[in-house]
Amino acid sequence: MEDELNESSEHTAAATESVPPESGSGATELQRQRDDYYDRLLRKTAEFDNYRKRVERERVQQAEAAASDVVKELLPLVDNLERALRVETGSDGVDAYRRGVELIHQQLLDVLRRRGVRPIEALGTDFDPHFHQAVSHEMAEGRREGEVIEEFQRGYMLGDRLLRPAMVKVAKG
């Protein structure tokens, strides 16, 4: 066993002596290359992290800008409602008060329309679970099975996206 150890240590020593001096620089070159790749990895990781943070910041800013635009359009409606609430109405002022509220309602609908919001027409249409929420069913003569016969709350779409389904009463056959 001792002879085997001596032979392997002699063999290792001979192998070390036979390695040309350039091979040491090969290991150094590999280490330099490894360090270079590691540095690149760290830089790319930092760049990506900065990119991700910038995109998130820009997304939040765009959302705030969009919300700001909508709120600016709604503020005159709030002003008009506040004015309407301050008015003292006698028995003869009820009609004027109603007309004022109707004008404010129309202004609000115009703001929503400009933003691409449109109401879902439900009355008289067939019940569609994608656009309607059935709150109740009722026997209704002269109406077809599944026809919407009453709308409790109007539904709205934003482009092709459902914002809120219409709450409806549906006819039974």
C-alpha cells in the first residue's frame, strides 16, 4: 500500500513538472472570463430590475392620469348637485328642481358616453347571463319565456368589457 502511495505521489509530481507554464495562465484566463460573465449577469439583472420598476412607475402614473381626467370631468357635476341641494324648494319650485336634476343626470351620461361607457338595453330582450343578472322570475302572459320584463338596475359596458350586469326580472312561460 505504501508503494502505491509513493507511486501516485511520484506520478502527480511528474505531471505537475510536465505542465507547461502557459497552462497556469489558462486557469487565470478562465477565472477572468468567469468574473466577466458574472459581472455581466449582475449588470443585466440590475438593468432588468430598474426596467421593471420604471415600467411599474409609468403604469401607475398613467392610471393616475386617466383617473384624474375622469375626475376633472365629474367635478362640475358635483358642483351642480351641491347647488341643487342648497336651493330651497317650495311647492312651485319642485318642477324647476326636477329639471335641474335631469340636466345633471344628462351631463353625467354625456361624460360616461365620451369615455366609451354605454348602457345595456335589457327591457324586451332575451335573458343573457353574460349581460343580465336575474333577480326574480315572474309569470307574465303575453311575454315569451326568458324575456326581460323589468330592469331594476341598468347594466353598463366599457367598449366590449362588461362593467356591471343589468339586474332584471325575467318572464316565466
